[in-house]
Amino acid sequence: MRTGTGIRTGKGMHTGKGMHWIAALGVLGAACTGGGGARAAAPAVAATMPKVTAIIAGTAHQALFAVAFAGERGIAVGAAGEILLSNDGGNTWRASQTSGSTTLSLLGVDIRGDRAIAVGQGGLVLVSQGMDAWQKGASDTQERLFAVSMNGKGKAVAVGAFGTVILSADSGHTWRAIAPADVARYSDQGAEPHLYAVSVADSGMVTVAGEFGLILRSADDGAHWTVVHKGEASLFGLELRADGVGFAVGQSGTILRTADGGATWSVSPSGSEANLLGVSSAADGKAVVTAMNSVLVSDDHGTSWHPVTWGDFGSAWYAQAQFVDSQPDAAILVGHAGRILRMSP
């Protein structure tokens, strides 16, 4: 389902009615087309509820859009350039020295070792060696960047509005465009699809996901792209683990699963009609999906999903979850009002 008309305005936004994953000022869009906000019959609630603990309550004007971990080191980013850091697996957080130095929202982040990249509005890229001192990278684009992924060799890819795909070979300092030459051909409407999620494997394989249910892959830094999935529901979140298992989540409760590193995908029924925004999973079969007005969990490798009843999960949004490498039984969730939660599925 198209989440905008594909017509550009002077500000680089889609016109017309439709769901924008991140609205113009970096505030999460709540409207959706095609009844995406309608609720189906609720799936059965899991017999054993996960334990959820609020770590940071935040304030009404805050919003956190992304979180990433490498061992005990974690980074959460959000509205007005907010950057929060953790050195203890997400138990405590502090503001980065660079936090708030820009009014632009940061919408995606990734971390490998002591190297980190954050991306956001207006083509903003911030890079860090050591997590605290950040500097701008030369993205060479002014389109909104929704997500970034970096592998252990420093190869990074960021994706964004109107089919933007940019690649860096130096951990985010310099970038070049690698999007398909005619990205609009992947849309039945001839529109340039927004790309909302990306994964870069240590092998160098790049996988991107976005509008029209698109999942594209490239093994040669964008010289050639292969379409491995298309559909009606936009995909907002993507995870591909080193063992080949992965998930893509999106509009109207859509969950796709792969067991071969993203080469093929199958539907994993969620029992939900919520707009699903982020996904994270662990090798023991546990998984968490964040959403508008819902959080889903699985303990059987995504075969079945159950909504979590806790606090404001039924009335608010959480943008992303991330299992902590050093604490495999714990996932950190970030979202509205700058909230950070710990969940033990």
C-alpha cells in the first residue's frame, strides 16, 4: 500500500494523504491509509507476560526513534538531535556531549565496536569514534535518512526518502549514492518508494526494505539489485541475524520471516492490524516487535505472536526494540516521550 503519492514538493515531502513513518518535524505519524489504524480481533495474550521496567520516563516533547547496541555499549537517538549513551547494557543512560547540537531529528543509528553512525532529517549523518564526540559526515543528500546499518568492516548503508540509498566504505565519513538508476520501476504506480530499513551483512550483502512491501538486495555495492519481495503493505523495520534468520515488519500487522539471510521470505501471521515499526530477535527464539498502540512478542522463532499488556502499550507508540548482546534475555525499547524500557520476554 502506497504511503504517499510520490510527488515531490519543495521540502522533499510526499503530498496527498498517507502514512509518513516520520512526519516533517521528526514526530511519528499516526495516520495511515487503507484502514491501517483499524483493529482486528485481538490475538490471544501470552499466558506468561514479559517483565517490563521503565528506565527513563522522558517528557512529552521528547521522542526516541532508534536504538542500537554493541556488547554493553548502547546508543538511542531521537527528536532535535538527542543522543543518549549507555555503557552497561541499557541499565543507565546519559546524554552525549553532542546531544541537542542540531535541531534536526535523528531517525536511525548503528554501532560496531567503538564506531557509530546516526542519520536523520535533511540528509544529516553524524559519526563517532568512541561514541561521545560526534562529527558530520558528507552524505551528499538532503533527503531524510530513516535508517543506517554498518558491518564489522566499516561498510555502511543508509536509506531514506524517495528511494535514497547511500554507501560509505569508511564508517560513515564519506558517502556515495548506490540506489537503482530507476528506482520508480519497482513501484506499480511509478513512484519513488521511501526506503525505511536496511541491513548490511559482514559478507557485504545489502538488504533494504520500504514502501510497496519492497525488499531489495545487492551483493555488489548497488551495481545490481534483485527484488526478493513486493506487496501492498509498507515495511518499516528489518532485522537480519548472522545465522540467517530475520524479520521484516510493517503496515497492517505485516510480519515476514526469512531463514536464509533474506533471499526468500514468508508471511508470519501476527494476528494484529497495528502498524509495526521495529523488530529484534534472539537466537533462542525470543522476538519483540514495536508498533503503534501495540507491542508483540514471540518465544518460538516467530511462529506465533502475542500482544503484551503493560502500561501504555495499547495507547502509545514505541519505535524500535533491540536485544542486548551481553544480556540475551533483555530487550531495550525506545519511543514516545523519550521513554526507554527494558523487557524480558
